[in-house]
Amino acid sequence: MQFTYYGHSCFAVRIKGKNILFDPFISPNALASAIDINKIPADYIFLSHGHEDHIADCIGIAKRTGALVVCSFEIHTWLNNQGITHTHPMNTGGKRTFDFGTVKCVVAQHSSGLPDGTYGGNPMGFIFINEERNFYYSGDTALTLDMQLVPQFSPIDFAVLPIGDNFTMGTADAIQAMHFIQCKRAIGVHYDTFGYIKIDHTQAKLEFEHQNLELLLLSIGETLDI
């Protein structure tokens, strides 16, 4: 499986030849100015919630690629009203099998409003279960005891977790989340983009290491075979 980081909470994985993009927020992100969104492939776009810093480039990329956008029912309706009709609504607790594998939607404790103020429905996390690597993307969330359910749905090879604090979990809560989901390797997201969420990279990695965990902080544009 290939994992590519596009900054903030935007990343892509390639599973069984399918390009799956998450929470596309690239063009408004000054840290991602070297990324050309017109060259990003996407067969699917998964949206954890409706905040602008997770959805800003969704419409443009979806129009260009024809990607199927998987999101809450409320965001699905909003996108349909924006002319994006190739969508698939889901909600927390639901599970669906796609051509690359199975996705389970799980609880995220956050808020979700769309850029125009429209209600975005419940925020979500996703468990991806497939033949290559099983992983958990929490979306923007607080630490929650519901995370203890994640390994009951599937063993997790790696997790994608927000670590920037202020709006989401910080490093300490992300470490506790790793214990809850029984996983040893995390890729950090939702950090450094704004002043509120700047982190000390060295300190964050050391905190994980002290708990016998691995934290990967990728450069924007970096691709990792995982």
C-alpha cells in the first residue's frame, strides 16, 4: 500500500490500484503550495466531516476526476446541490464493501459545519479493511472511549490521527488512542497548518517512543510504502 501526504489532514492511499483521497484541503494551505491539485489522482474521496479545512478542494477534484465522494448524508445532499452527484452517503456504525475493500464508519467527537454554514451531519472516522493493510483514520476528534471498539471490528496495522491539539487530540491523547485501538504505528495529521496547532516534531516523536509506539510525520508531498 502506498500512502501520500498532502498536508494538514489530506492524504491518499492506493489500494488494489484504486486511488483514495481523504479530506482534500490543499490549495488554501500555504504549506502545500508546491502541490498541484490538478495532478492528484482520485477514484474515491472520503470526507470525515464538512469543515473547510477538510473539504475545500473536494468539488474541484471530484469534478475533474469523477471520483465517488463518500461522506455523511448531509454532506452528500450539500454536494448534490453543488452539482456533485457521484456520491455515496454513510453514517456512524455503517459498513460498506467497495471494490478495494470494506469501510466501517465509526464515531468521531467533533463538530461539522460546511463552508456556507450548512449543517454537515455527524463527523466520522473510518476503518479500512482490505487485503493489503487495515488502517484507522480517526478524522478530527477528541479522545473517546469508543476507540476501544476499533480493534473489535478489525486488527489495525496503522492509524492516521490528529496530533495538533487545540481543535483535536494532542500528542498525549493520541498516544492513549493508540493504546485503545491496540496499534503501534501512527501517521500524524492536523498539525502545523495554523498557529493554533503548531507542534514540536522531535518532542512528539519522543513521547510516542517512550510508550513503545512509532509516530511518522511525513513531509508534504512525501509518499511512503507502508
